[in-house]
Amino acid sequence: MSPLLQVAIPPPQLPPLPPQADPNVLSAQTQESILIALVIIVISAGVVFLLKPLVQAFARRVEGRGAGAALQGEVDALRQQVSDLDPLRDRVHELEERMEFTERLLAQRREQDLLPRQER
């Protein structure tokens, strides 16, 4: 039998990393990408938070449930008040016409009083 020779082969050595390349530090480009992604996520969440009530109101209006019972009651009360004001508006207009007529009569009377009277 022949004797076996065992020769130890050392494992290949990896080249050393350059001094500026630390595997635990993110590159500036990677940091920028992460920051941009975070900003987009925050802005999207803010937009959803701010526009949610508006979108819900629009959806209710499309469904036909836009006005609740309380709101409809207020609208009916306001319509009643407006209809109650119509006769008053007519009355105020009539009073304005009467005042203008009275002012014209008084102005004519003053003019007559200022003119010298002619004797016959």
C-alpha cells in the first residue's frame, strides 16, 4: 500500500474591501431613494386623509342620500321663511311708491309757495 499524503490547501483569500466601502453604511443614492419613497407615502396618506370626507359626500350625493332628515328640515324651514317674506317685500315696494308720491306733492307745494302770486 502506498502512503497517502495529505496536503493542506489554504482557502482562497478574498480581496480586502476598499476603506470607503463599509457594508453597514447605505450609499447616498440608496438614502435618497428611501427618502423619496417615504415622502410619497406620507403625501399619499395625507391626501387620502384630507379627501376622504369629500369623496364620501360625493358618493352619498350620487347615491341620492345627500341630505339627512335634519338638513332637509332646515331647508324646509328656510323655504317657509322666504315665502313669508314675499308679502312683506310687496308691502315695502308699495310704501316706497307712496313716499315718492308724497315727496313730489310736497315739492310741488313748496314751489307754489315760493312763486309770487299774481293778482287779477
